[in-house]
Amino acid sequence: MRLKNVETGHNAIQKQKFEAIKARLGGRVPDPILTFSYRRDFFGKYFAACYHEAMRLSSEWRIGEVELFAVFVSKQNQCKY
């Protein structure tokens, strides 16, 4: 499910970055990027920091292994990202 709230209310710099992402990825900003960008000072920067720690710092697994596991779990849960 794509929430309309996370598609609006971004500052000019974020909008410019989104346009670059859309150009590179074929017209759509991935949902995790929109989620981390939504109300950045209230939610996004804290959630992104927790995500970074969980996915990168607190594991003995390599980055590729963590990403592969995340893709597998997302697929099992029928998650689009």
C-alpha cells in the first residue's frame, strides 16, 4: 500500500533529489526513501538511524548477506520493497 501522505510536503532539496531518483529509476521514488523523507525532523532521521544500525552495524553478516536476507523476507511477506 502506498500512502499519499508520504508523497507530499517535502522541501525543495528533497523534491530535487526525488526528481533525480525518478529519472534514474524510471519514474517512481521507492517507498522506503519516501518514508525516510516524510517529516524528516520528526520521524525520518531517527528511523533512518535505527534502520542503519540494524542493517549495517549490529551484525556479523556482510552487507550483501543482510540485503539478501531482507529481500528474501520481503518476498516471503509479499512486500514490494
